[in-house]
Amino acid sequence: MVELTVRIVDADPEYVATLTTELDFNAKARALDVIYTRYAQIHGLSNEAPHPDFHKLMTRIQKLATRRNDLVHSFYNLLITVDGEAALARTPTRLKPSEGLREQDGEDILPAKLSDEISEMSLILQELEKYRLHAIDISYPAK
């Protein structure tokens, strides 16, 4: 996301990188969504705000980031399914709401589900790369 942000704003990359390191992941996605909308308007790619396709991509990225946070802030146990398949039993950190902390139900993570999430991550990265390459093409058009 930082590389695409650098390409779009066409500024000193160190300055942009410094600014974006101060943002959490979801804030980076929201900022890039707004920046790309402006970029698309300036370069005649879209007059809509937000840019519809890019906004959908940023929404998918934010959903994946939320899932990542859920996975990181959990406890795990090995689970063997009735078919003998190894899986994980995820238990979120259980804290008391009265203390300002959340509780939520656990889940069983089967390899197929994890594989689907990894595939979604790969698709998101490929789509993000297309936008990055398109920004480079606009900055350096073929002669």
C-alpha cells in the first residue's frame, strides 16, 4: 500500500513512507482510498467518489485486517476432526466487558477455511499490484 501511495501522490517517497508508518493498517487503507479517489479524478479514471472498484478493494483489505487481528489475539488448541483432519480450535482472548474488554465465541479453523482466506489475500495482493502498475504507467507513459 505504501508503494501505491507513493506513486499516486508523486511526492518524496521518504516523506510519504514516514507519514504512513504513523498510521495503523486500517487508517492506511482509508487514507489510500481517499487519495486514490482524488488521483482517479485528476487522471480521468473516474469521477465517482469514492472510486467504486478501488473502494471495494480497500473494504476487502480492511475486512482481512480485522480477521488478522482476531487470529493474532486468540489462543489455540489442536483439534482433530471426526475425519482425522488436523485443525485449530481458536479461542479469542476472553476478558470481561465490565472492564471495557470484549468477549466473543471461539471457532474451529479447518484447513479449507484457512486456505480460502489465504487465497483471498493473494487475490487482494494481485489486484493491489494492478493498481500500482497502472499508477506507474500513468507516471511514465510509453512513447
